[in-house]
Amino acid sequence: MTTEPKLATIKIVAGEGPTRRRRGLESLILATLVLLIGAGAAVASVSQNSGPAAPAPAASPAATLKLGYFGNVTHAPALIGMSRGFFQRDLGATKLSTQVFNAGPAAVEALNAGAIDAAYLGPNPAINSFVKSKGASLRIIAGAASGGAQLVVRPSIQTAADLKGTTLATPQLGGTQDVALRGWLAKQGLRFGQDAGARAADTVSINPTDNAASLKLFQDGKLDGAWLPEPWASRLVLQAGAKVLVDEKDLWDGSLTANAGEFPTTILIVNKTFLQEHPETVRALLKAHVESVQWLQQNPTLAAEGINSALKADAGSALPADVLARSLSGLRFTQDPLVGTYRKLLQDGVDAGTTKSADLNGIVDLGPLNAVLRDAGLPAVSAAGLGSQ
């Protein structure tokens, strides 16, 4: 049986001398005050916390960094970072594990499931995940590439109106190119849907299709066109006889970026919890990423060879020289995630029916990137009011 603690009682015994009584009284008063103070502190602690406070886990380097990317020319910073050893060197004791994806939604799904910790991908799947999770899933921490996406079609298709009744492909439903196609079709007043069998006279059918499969289907006459990132747009043009109907850079007038024609094709994201628990590892990842982008910017003549070597290591075959040259001609590699475009990209997703309207504040955390850029003597990039910088 438990007993309630009682305060000490002060008792003066008859026959004691004044000095002895005074000393005993002082001791008992002191003991009582100590007990009262201790009880008050305990009550205050219980009132402020429903349970005992757990100490915050100390941030530490991760044992492994699981990184996702695509086998695309638009992901050259990832390809070069691995092939030239930047990631392995800067990560130090942290082991690098990689996984190749075809499109952004699949990479985000893997990130949210814990299969990967960070990924290179297009901005729209990242925006969609941030919106769906109410900001709990990820943070955008850097840019990687601008440009390099086109709608390529059969030569007989001359205008948007000629797309009625055709079947077009994108890498994956809700991916950046998928949203771009749907948004553009809507602005042209064209109806569209996802039904491979229905080729209604006034409707454009959109089939999310693996990039390599899109090339084969186009060659076999089963696709009329596709909105694709590089090198796949160039492969359809140079290897399958397609023509460019829309170069996405022409849709960006520069009002949201420093220059006309700029738009984010590839960005770098990280799981939010991983960023909180392993900031040192994330900074090491960003250091390697910045080195990769700088290498691509400073070595344009070597870039094609380096990218092709990395693609061959991943896919088993290199790209033809003309395909690679055409792919690189419309690309700019940059650490800037071009955050000023994100509200428009979100609205494009809303218009396309792939996401919902939301507040994007907090979607970017550019503090670690800007610290790395500062150490490298490079200018900082802007969060455009959507996060820390």
C-alpha cells in the first residue's frame, strides 16, 4: 500500500534550552522548504508534459545513403557524381546505394516507403507528394537541370488541332512531362483522357509509358507522339523520324526566372526525416552534387563522353553521338531549383487533375545548399519565399 508523503511537523519539546530549540526549529524549517520546492517542481513538470520528456536524438552521419535517379541525360549531375567518384569521396564512411527509376512518381513512392532517402526527379511529383503529405514527406534541396523536354510527333501532325484522335505518351501519370502535356493540351482547348483503346475523333489519348517502350511503340506506329525528357525526345527525332511540335522552353517567358526558356527539369529531393536526422550526410551529398554540376559546366567538351560512359554502365549501351549532342544542346545544368516556377507548376498539376491546390510554403530547404555554395565561392540561390535559404 502506498502512503501520501506528509509535510514535516514542527514540534517544540518542553524542557529544551532556547539555543537547542532554535537550532532544531531552523533544521526542520529548512527540510520543509526543500520538500515543498521539490514537490512544486514535480507538479510543474507533470503539468507541462503528458509523460516524461524523451531526449531529442543526436544528429549523426547515416550508415547508408540510398539515392534514386533516372538513366536520362537530364540526370547528368547524378551520373557524373557517381562515375567520377564525387559522391563516394564526399560521403566518407557513409555507404552509397543507388536505384534507377523511369519516372518521378515511382521514385517518390519509393522515398515515402523508405526504399530510398534522396532522389533526382522532376518537380511535379515532389510538389504532389508535399501537398498530399501536408509537408511531411520531403524537402527540395537543390536544382540539377533546366530544359531538355519536348513534345515530338509524327511529321504529318502540323498543329495542335491535328492531335485530335491521336495517342500520345508520357513517362508516368503525374510526372513532370505528363503534367506539362496535359496543361498544354488544356490551353489548346483539346480534350484528353487516359484510354489506350478509345481514339475518339475529338479526344487525345494519353498513355503513361516507359521511355524505352515509347520509342519502340512510336517506331511500330502505335504511338503518334510523346512528351519526353532527353535523351528520349532526341531518340524519337533522330532514330524514329519524329518532329518537334512543342519545345517546352518556349512556354516559359522568363517572368518567373532570371532568363526566358528556364524551367526545372530535374531537382534533388530528400526525405524530411532523413534531413533532420542526418544533416551532415545531406550536406556531403550536396557538396558532391555541386561538384558534379560545376564539372559539367566547366567541361562541356568532356561532358558528353562522361555522360555516355555512365549511361553505358547503367544501361549496357551508349547513346549515338548525334543523339547525345542534340540532347545536351537544350540543357543547362544548375544547382538552382528555380523555385519561382513552383506555384505555376502546382497550378499546372491542379489544371491537369493530378494534384490539389495547396500552400507550398516550406517545400524547399536551401540552407544546406547555400552553405556549400558559400564554401565553394559560388552565389546563393533563392527560396522565393517557399522555405529557408
